[in-house]
Amino acid sequence: MKKSIFFLVTCLFFVSCSTRKKSAGSPFMKGFYAYYNTLFNSKDALETELRSRDKAHVDNFYAPYIQLLTYDEQPMGADLQGSDMFSDDNAPGAFNGPGVPGSPGAPGMATNNRIAGSGASVLQISEAKALKAIANYSVMKSGEEKNKKIFDANILLAQSRIYQNKPLEALDGLNYIFANMRNDKRLPLARIYQGLAYSKMGDYYRAEEAFADLKQSSKLKKDHKKLLSLYYSEMLLMAGKKENAVSELEDAYAINKNRKLRSRIAFLRGQILASLGKNEEARESFVSAYRNANDFEFEVKSQIEIAKTYNGKNDDYEGAREYLEKISKKGTYASRKNEFYYGLGLMASRAGKKEEAKAFFAQSLKEKMSDPQIRGLNYYEIGRGFFEDSDYLAAGAYYDSALAVMTYQPSKILLQQQSENIKQVSANYYLIKKNDSILALVNMPEQDRIAYFNKYIDGIKAKEAQEELQRKRDERSKGFDGGDYSANSIFAGNTGGFQDFGDNKGGFYFANQSTVARGEASFRQLWGNRSLSDNWRTSARGSSIEDLRNEAMGLATAPDPRRLETAFYIEKIPVNREEILTLKKARDTATLGLGRMYETYFSDTPLATKTLYTLVDTNPEEETKLQALYSIFAFNYEKNPAAAERAKQMILAEFPYTSYAEFVKNPRDNTFTKSSEEVEKLYSTAFELYSDDKFEDSQKTIADALERYPKDALVPKFALLNAFNSGKTAGKEIMILQLEQIALNYAKTAEGEKAREMLNYLKSELSIEMTDESGNVTNPAQPVNAAPVEDASARPQAPARPDASTRTRQNETRTPRPRRNGNSSPQMNNTAIPPQEAVIR
């Protein structure tokens, strides 16, 4: 009975269907034509483009973050189930392709792949086909789109435009869905791509708004949740919300069961946690990435990242070191020994074991190269060790080697700048060292000189004896076969004698000049110019650095016949006073530059301060000393006021009538508060003293007021009145310096404006006539360091007494670096300057 009933129902169904004719314009037929004609071609073109990108892509593990989704995992249209990205098992040989366009580290979206015989790219064809499907097969009734395939067409349109880096245009197709397909059950997928388009535009606020609304939806399908978690986490990372991105990646890891995708999620999560300084959590995440990895490259890189998370303090360094050394010798991992030794070097460096770290990095360089970037990073780490020991020349040499082999461009750009800075520092450093050595010998007693050079000669003899012993050993070993028969040798397994690197098979390598030239260029790129010697990979580098040091110090590399005579060296010590002073001046100038470089290039304020104070203590020339003291104060007055105080007091004591002195008195912006009656009384007193020609008493009153009330609203008025006092007591030039400082410090105040007006007036006076008490001209031709002319109608007026309207004021300007005045003040001219004696420290 059941079979009979089923048969009858089936027959009735077909009969009923046949009674209704399907017209070509019906939604059913339109959907059929849309998919199996135009829409199919759009989807096929998009898949072709993504497969092409897959083949050209290699994961970049040196970028700050890897990308999550790979191009071969992108769902086409609304076909989430058709993608491998959400299956529990990966297809054999699945490729780790590039991520979502625009994600951190992802390549550019636009490509140059074009169809043969066509001027359009593959993505443009996919876009055009999607537009054609929408135009030809749309079925609009009562403001609703009835052809369900138009949803796929608009999603494909959005995808093709996003991959062309046109996210704004991609929103057009999605908006069509929101306006005309409001009841479609797949609408959340359109919202996901809407959020993706916003994130590609950099509009993270709208993107997060779209993703957050979807996250709270209870009707979201499981596949949609998986896709949302991936796009949402990447958007949060691009927006700089690392903590939220970590949380979202945890959800993504729990939802997605695909091992390959889980490995990428865990790896990215570990990178973010490491950047936040959460090493233990990052290590756990990298371990998860390693366990889920079905790709050899991911396994190795995960192990390296695990090594980077050890800080050597509370971690089991010894256990981790033994583990990495053990697995580096196992099976296929042995081909990546250089990378594992690099990881071991990083662990040792973080544990404070510098010598052990250096040995691991050197061992990594000896192993077969698997990745040029790793080789460059080894050179960089060794160079960084020399840099921390202030051996800048050696550091620069290793940095240059790193630049020659590194492949990751951002790292190369940063290292290039640092290498240039180190070269400038090295030039100053070795000039100082050389001149210091010479000056020390100048001041050394004769007997001490002889003892010093006798010790130096003994060292030369010992070195030459060792070199002679090594030469004899090399002579005895001549004739023995020292060929390289290891598995990595180019001669291993070659039955034809020499390996042919050219196009002609069986030819002699060195008979082909083009292949020889390529080989030499490749060798220089990896190793630089090396001399032929044993252990050339390491020993040549050490000797070349030694040669560079000797050259920087002015030491001859070729042996001199008189090198074993004490008199040979003593004769070279300068005795001419001018020559000695020239050496000292060059040393002092180089030391000033070196101190500034430490702060500017490396932000090493303590070392910069120490270097500059050492210069100040050697009693350099006045200009050099003032520049050094100013630099010390400028570097430290906010970071370390105690270190700046000594420089401040020395400037005030030794260079009181300079703009530097004005700067150290008021180095930063001040926000002035309401003035009190007591301060107003002090200002009135100072003003009356000025009016009574008691300029020194007025200055003392002002100095007392500024010391007691440094943030009062009348501080600018005090400064301006003090400038007038200086004009009367110290002269026009000192007054100009103080007015310039007022114009800079209080630019937005009435006093600042007044100072600028007075500067224009004073600087226009090329010469001023001096008069006696009767008004007679005493020296009409000589410019005078005096106050402005006594014509009351022409001279600028002193600042007036304060009133209620000037009791509160804000100063918002920043004090720039002051200028050094070229002319001395009258007081400095009257001071006897002692001659520079031969006491040179």
C-alpha cells in the first residue's frame, strides 16, 4: 500500500506541474539562465584569478602578522558549503595561499592577469559578467527581487571589486541586496561582506558596527559565524584593537575545525600576544599552531616563534634549549638547522647569555642556508651585540652583510638607516679614540712612553711568531686532499667531474665566462669580498674588521722595517703646540657630535649626557663648551632634572648674557595663573626703581619675584621690564637677546608683541650716538652698547603697571632652540681670558 500510494502521489505531482507552462520570463527560468550562462562565467573567472594568486604567493613570516584566509579558501558568491575553508579535514597538498586582500601582510589586490586576446583582467571579466547577470536576469515585482540567483551575482560583484581594491564600488552591489532582497535568508552574508568592504576602506567604526550587530544575532548560521569570526578579528587587528582581536581569534579557533585554518588562527594570535608582551600566552598559542600545522614551513616557523617567547628569567631555558637542539637533528628538520640555531640564539640573548647567543648565531651562519632572511637576521643579531659593546665599526660591518642578503624590504629599510647612523658614529668614535691616544702620549713622561711602546712591540713579536707558526703548518699540509665531499658539496654525486652551471650539459664550468661571472656575483652578494684562506667564512670577517679598526685609528696594515724600534713610535708624537691644539679641537668637536648622535640616533640619553659632561670637564673652547652644556640641559630637563641642573648652573655662571641663559631659566611653556596683590606690589616696586634709574635694584626685585612666583600672570611683564634694565646696565646687545627670548616664550601675549616691536626698532639702529649729561655727542662714529636714544618721543616705552584686566594670561608657545650671539657683552670684554696652556686633558 505504501509503495502504491507513493507512486500515485508522484504521478499526480508531475501531472500538476505539466499543466503550468514555464515562460522564459518567469523567475524560475531567469534564475536558471542566470546561473548556467552568465553567472557561471563570472564565478569561473573569479576562481581562475584566485588560483593564479595561489601559485604566485608565499607566506611572509617576517611581516608583523600573517593573514588568516588564503585565496583558495574564499567562498564564491553565497556558496559557503562549496569551499574547503569550513571542512573538518584539508584536501591533500592544500596550499597556504595569501590572505584576504588588504589584511596585514597581504599582497596588493589588483593584479595584471589578463585573458589572452582581451584587454580586460580576469577580475574585470568576473565583474562584467556579474553586472550582465544582474541587468539581464533581474525579476523585480512589487519592489522585491524574485530571482534568488541575483543575490549570488551581487555577492560575486562585491568580491571581484574588493579584490580589485575597489571597496566603495563593492558596496553598490551589497546595497542592492539590502534594498531589494530584504527577506532573503542569506542577508547576514551580505552584511559580512559589507563589514569587510568598510574595513578595506579604513572605516573601522562602520565595519565594527556591522560585525558587532551580526555577532549578537541569534539567527546566524554556523558557516556565517565562522566567516564572521575571521573577518572580524582581522578588522580589529587593523584598527589597532589587539586585545579585542585576541578575544575574537579565540572564538574563531573554537568555531573552525579545519586544521590548516586553526594553525593560522593560532599563529596570528601568538604574534599579537607576543607584541603585547604576553610571552607565556603567546607560547601556548604557537604550540597550538605547531600541533595543527599540516605544512612543514608552518611547523618550523612555529618552533622559531616558540623560541622567541622565552625570556630566560622565569622560563625553563635549559629545557627549551635541549629540546630545540634535539629536534634540529631529526629527519627533515635537519635541513633547517640554521633556522633552529637562530631561534636558539634569540633564546640565549633574552636569557642574558651573550656569548652563548653569539655562538649560536655564528653556528647558524655555518649551516646550509634555507632562508636568506634568516641569514640576514643572524648577521644583524651579531652586529647588535657589537653595537651594545660600543664596537660600532664591527657592528656596521655585520649590518652591511645583513643588508646584502635580507629579503624582507621593511626590515632592510630600517636597518639601512641604522647602518648609516652607525657609520657616522663610528667616524667620530675612532677619531676621538685616536686623538685621545696621541694626546695621552703627549702628556706622558719619557720613561712611561718607553715602557708603553716596549709592551706594544712585545705584542707585535708574539703575533708575528704565531703567524709564522701557522704558515709553517700550512706549508706542511700542502699536497693533502682537502676537498669538500659532504652532501652539500657541489661535487657530491657528480660523475662528470666538475658540475656545469651553464646551459650546455657536460661542459667545464670555468670555461664559461658568463656562468663564472654569475657565480662571482652570487658569492659577493652572500659573503662580500673575501680573501682565499682557511676557514674563510669566519676568519676573514674577523681580520677585515681588524683592518677597518686599524685604518680608522691610522695604523698601518703593512709591516714597517722599523716596527720593532721604540724610537720609531716616539718620533711620531707631535711636539708642535699648534698641532697639539688642532688635535684637541678636532677631538672636542667630534665628542660634541658623538654625544648628540647618541641622543638623536639611538635615544640613549644617559650615554649622551655622560659623553658631553666628559667633554665639558676637558675644558674645551668656549663655543664648544656652551653647545655641550646646552645639549645636556635640553636632553635632560624633562627626563632627568638632576642631570640638567649642573649644566644649567654652569650656563648661568659662565654665560649669563646669552640667549642660552634665558632658555635654561624658562625652558618649557608655562600656564600662568591669576596674579595676587603681593606680586602686583612687587612689580610696582620694580617699575618705580626702574623709573628712578635704580636699575640694579629693579633687577634684584624682579629676580626675587620670578623665583618666588614662577607661574604668576605677571611673569611676562617682569621679563620685559628686566630687558629694559639690562639695556641700561649691560647694553643694547644684551637687551636684544632678552627681547628675542621674550618674543619666543610669550609670543601670544601683549608683552611678546611689545618685544617684537622693540626688536624692529632696535635692529634698525645701525649706530647710536652717545651723549654726555649735557647732551653733547661723545663718539658719533662708534656703535654703542647702550640703551636706546634718549628721545622720549622715539624710544619704546617700558611696560606699564598691571591693572585688573591683565591679571590672568595663558602662554601657549614652545621655546625653540636659542641662538648664540656672536658678540661678547661689555663685562666679558673686560674679563681677562687666560692663555691656553699646555695642560691638555
